[in-house]
Amino acid sequence: MTLTELRYIVTLAKEQHFGRAAEKCFVSQPTLSIAVKKLEDELSVALFERSKNAVRLTDVGKQIVEQAKNVLQQADTIKDLAQFGKDQLKSPLRVGAIYTIGPYLFPHLVPEVQKLAPHMPLYIEENFTARLREKLRNGELDAIIIALPFEEPDVVTRTLYDEPFVMLLPKKHPWCEQKQIDSSGLANTELLMLGEGHCFRDQVLESCPTLTQAIQQHQTVTEGSSLETIRMMVASGLGASVLPVSATEGYYHSDLVETRPFKAPQPMRTVAVAWRASFPRPQAIDALVEAVSQCEIKIEDGAA
């Protein structure tokens, strides 16, 4: 049984004439007749009563033709869905980002994606790298924005931008007198950091080996659950902190804190997008990357 055969019997039921039905189906009359007889033989039931002057459906033929109409409608729906799916920018994209990127990138990213792909709404989520990795692997997310290095079998990564770190200081901190901060001296001040499990904490420690040694020697380091919490504690005078520049420039202004860049070589992180190699919508990923590049331009302009 084929869709073509079903289309033949539906047309024949409507026309009640083999010649006219054949014309409607753009085939010869013998071709249509053979196909209808083949289907009847396969089903072991007569679908039509044939006479010299007319072709009429049998009782069971009426039921089968009605079902055939439903099947053909469903087949057309499948074609429509496939056609819709050819436009890779016409369905939601599920994007995750780590906690130290999402709050600062998403407010810029959403409007930029709407400009580039107005029919591609974003489902967005913030989480730890390990949880984002898991959700990407099992298909709960289509793409994730993380900091490199990031390795996962059958996953592709694409660098988005490099982001320097800056020092966030309470207003009366002695380092406010400096134009640039030497990262090797981080262990010599009261420092606020994210708790374990946050990849940004690891990145800060990697950029300052002396800080790692100080922590191992039980130097007091106050921990916060988010960069926003840490920012408030810095503003209260509890200590200083290291933040990615996106969490400071063009985002938050307060008379209670000041920011300072680091001396070269500046500590920084590389932000990237990762997606499954088998993901069938590469154009959606391209649109996401382009939107992020526009966000980066805006952030830089705001920081200037």
C-alpha cells in the first residue's frame, strides 16, 4: 500500500470514472486501473462496484476511502512540517550559560537575536558548567556558552571573545590610588571570591598562583554565591574582588566601588559557544554567534 494508491482511490471515488480520475492523477487509465486492482488484491476486499456506465464505492470502500483521506492529510502535514523545518531560524533555540556570563550577556543577546532571527525565540538558562554539559549532552539544551577549556566528545566549540578580568575595590581601599593592579599581589588583600564549583573561581586562581598558595595556607577568603552578592559585599567595605569586565563596565555604577585594570599580562578568560556536532540547525548557531558579536561591540562601546 502506497500513498499514490490511496490518492488514486480517493480521486476515483470523487470522479466515479476511471478516465476522469486518471486525468486528475496525471496517469494513463490502465495505470490507474492496475493500481486500484492491486490495492484491492492486497486488502482482499472490493473497494468499487464497476459497471459500463459507473463506478461506485462499496460499503467497506467508503470507510477505506475516508481513512485514506485522513492518511493523505497527515502526509501533507508531514510535508508542511518538513518545509517549515527547512528554515532553521523558525523555532526556539535553547541556550544555556554559566552563572558568571548569563546575567551580563543575555540582556544584550535577546534583542540582538530578535533582530537577526525574529522567529527564533530563545529559551535561556543559567547553570554550572557541569550541569550545562549534561543538559547539552542529553539534548535538553541546543547550545551552551561557557569558558574554555571545554572538552566533550562529539561537541563542537567556537570561540566568541576574550574577556579580561578587573579588580573591584571598595571606595577607600588603598589600591584605589593605583592605576593598574599587579595580580601577583592578590594574596595580600582581603579578597572575596565565588565558592567552589564556580569555574570563574578556578580561572581567578589559575591567573594568580600566589593566591592559590595563600588559600592553601588558610588565608581568610570570604566566599559569595554570586557575583552580585560579592559586588554588594565589596560595596559594604568587606574586601576586594576580581570580576569579569562584563560584570562591571557599562553594567553597574556605584559611588561605593571603583574598578581597576590589571597590569599586563592581564588575567582573562576565553568565552565560547558549544553545541552537539549532530545538531541539525547550524544556521541557528551562526545567528547566535553573530548576535553575541553585536553584544560585544555594544559592551565595548559602553565601556569606552
